[in-house]
Amino acid sequence: MLLKMLLGFLCGVLALAAENDTAQQDPPPLLLVSFDGFRADYLQRFPMPNLKLLYSQGVLVEQLTNVFITKTFPNHYSLVTGLYAESHGILGICISNMYDPVSHKYFHVNNDTDPMWWSEAQPLWLTALDHGYKTAAVMWPGSDVTIRNRTATHFFPYNPAVTFRQRLGNITDWIQGNGTEQGVKFAALYWEEPDRSGHIFGPDNNTAMGEALKEVDDNIGLLVSELKRTGLWGRVNVLITSDHGMAQCSAERLIRLDDCLPSENYTLVDLSPVTALIPHKDPEATVALLNKCHKHLTAYLKKRIPDRLHYRNNERVQPVILIADEGWTIVQRGNKLPRLGDHGYDNSLPSMHPFMAATGPSFRQGYRLSSLHSVDLYPLMCHLLSVTAQPNNGTLTKARCLLTAEKCWDVSLMVGLVIGVLLVLTTLTVLFRFMSSRHRPGPRPFQRLQVDDDDDDDPLLE
Ligand SMILES: [Zn+2]
């Protein structure tokens, strides 16, 4: 028995060593692609044949719980840092603003390349540089900013006129490298759709969104065919995801700030669906007033923003925030609905969730997970690249299940199995007791005690 235990221990150590050896080998390049505003349930609502073929050969995470606020910039920065918005400091943006009370600077989407905004965290394209890799980031939010004095090896200034084909063509060239130049090991690629169409037409418009998603799927088809043409298919890990979903808005669902609070009583920093403001009078009284104003609006003092939103511990979070219910739009005044679709709402809402699909030599085939946190993708990508992760809010525990080389315990399956075994054992025990009680002879009927008159063993008679 002792010998068996010793052999088992040795086998375990050898297996672990072999696993570490594999992890230390030169990892495959990783291509991260984001299609902005790809709501998770578009996968059920629209055909998407190229995307479905891709994840049938790889993995699908049906819903990603993203970070609050469910806007483009915070979530793209969370994907490449593994941090909540309060930790990386990019707290708004996608038709919205930020204000920094220390530097007194305003951030706007057309003026976003001041490194000050981005340098509270280090994106993966820089961390991978520290490991001697070349990296690329094309149009990804923050990629054209000199963060902590560096950029990716290859990047472009943001220009929405550059086509998907052009963005992709540069990336496949960079991954391949050339005779003298080492290829890129990590590349991030951003595309503006279906977010743009979702804002204009609203996610419930099946015709318009069907066309937008057909284009997105065609781009995925192009991505696969280009990887095949260049011989990279099967040698590159490809991870396709998004930043957030989209909710249908309506002119029937407007919340007018002017009905709640005189405009001279506050400075507006950001508007909808999460309003950030600096009150000019008592903040407590302002919040009390706002909370009585509209049943589809919740106002918070900064210190009372719920922990689960991870949106409090940063100087750039304003003293008061207001969160609209799903599909409601906050305006200052008037009846004009600015957008038919919007995002930014509570990150617990399924309509705000994106998805994740991946394929490549490191991923399992035909495997599905129902959900994952978007901050978990950062440790997963660091693991795929054998790069030491920066401190982050994610975990590899569940994401590990997506990988071929990893042992994975499906917790829900294990709990189900244990409960099942316990139920069977309990049933068997009860059944056994019941059966044995039925076969046990019952108490014998009363018998008169027979006294043997001749019993001379009675010592008293002796
Ligand atoms: Zn957007």
C-alpha cells in the first residue's frame, strides 16, 4: 500500500513537471478581436454562420458579465487589464465624458489621448512587451496613447474610416513577421459594429440589426479565410468578444433632469444612462430629491454606490451618480430621444452582456460555458501567452475549463453528482429499513407461563 502511494505521488510530480514544461514552451500567437456592442442574444436571434462554425471548432461562453458602467471604453480597458473601472480609471465614454477633479481636466471621445487618463493600469500589449514579445493593437481604445511612456510595437491613430479588411491585413502581416523580424505574439483588433447600428436602429429592429450582423459575420468569415490563406489558421489562438450589449430605448421612456433638479444647482459631467453630476448644494439633500423624482431612476451618493458595481473607489467617480432603469433615457429637458439603442446600464442585466468565442490550438473543441466574468479573460490571455499577469480582478478558475491542457472541475456538475449519490444512498437506506421491518417476526402472542411441577432445578426447593 505504501509503495502504491509513493508511486502515485511520483507520477503526480512528473505530470506536474510535464505540464509546467508545456506552459514554458513558446506559446502560439494570440489574436483578440472585439466587435463593439455585440449583445449576447444576437447569437440566438441571427444566423451568424461563420461565427457559429468558428466556435463549433472551439469554445463559446454564452454570456460575459461585463463591468459597470457598461460603456465601450471602460469595458475595452477591462478586457486588456482584468480590472474593474474603479481600478483602471477609465470610467465612462461612448458618447459620454469624464472629469478628473485633481487635474481639472475633461475627457472626451474626440480628445482621449492624454496619457494621464490611461496610466492607472497597464494593458496587455505593454505587459507582453516586458516578456520580450512584439505586440499590436489596432484601433482598440487606448492603443494610440503613450501609456507609461510606451505603446504596442504596432498601432494606428484611431480612424473609423479604415476598413476591417485593412485593419486585419496589417495584423496578419505583423503576426507572420518576416525573415529578420520576429512576429507579433499578441494582437488586439477593434471594430465599431454592431454598436453603431444598435444605437441608430435599436436592438429590436430585426431587419436593420440583421443586416449589421450579416456584415459582422462576413468580417468573421474574412478573418478565418485570411488566417487560412496566410497559414496562420490552427497555429494562432483567436478570441472573439465584445464590450457590452444594447437595450431598446423609446421616446416614451424619457427621464427629464429639469423636472427633478434646477440646472443651476449642479454641474453635469455625463448624462445617460448613468448621469454623473457635481451638486452645488448639499449632496445628501440633492440625492434625496432625485430619488423622489422618477420611479425609473436611482440616485446614489458616491459613498453609497453598491459594492457589486465596483464603481466607487476612484477620484474620477463624481459625488452623485444616477442610474436609469433598462431602456430609460435621461435627458436634461425636452422630448427628443437621442438614440434608439443604448448601453451603460447596470451590468447585472442580460441585455448588457456580450459573449466570447475562441478557437485555436489551446482551446477545447465544441465546449460551452454559460457564463464568465469579462475580467477573467485577462488572466486567461496572460496564461495563453505565458505572461505574468499584473494585479487584476479576474480569476483563471473557471476560464481554465476552456483549455485543452487544463484539468477542470465543473463545480455545478460535481455538486449535482454528490447530491445525486446522497439521494440514492438515502433512498436505499430507507428502503432497506422498510423491508427489514416488514420481514422481522412480530411479537409472539401472549403465552401462559408453564410451570413444571416436577422442576427440581428450583434452588428454593432444594
Ligand atoms: Zn456605443
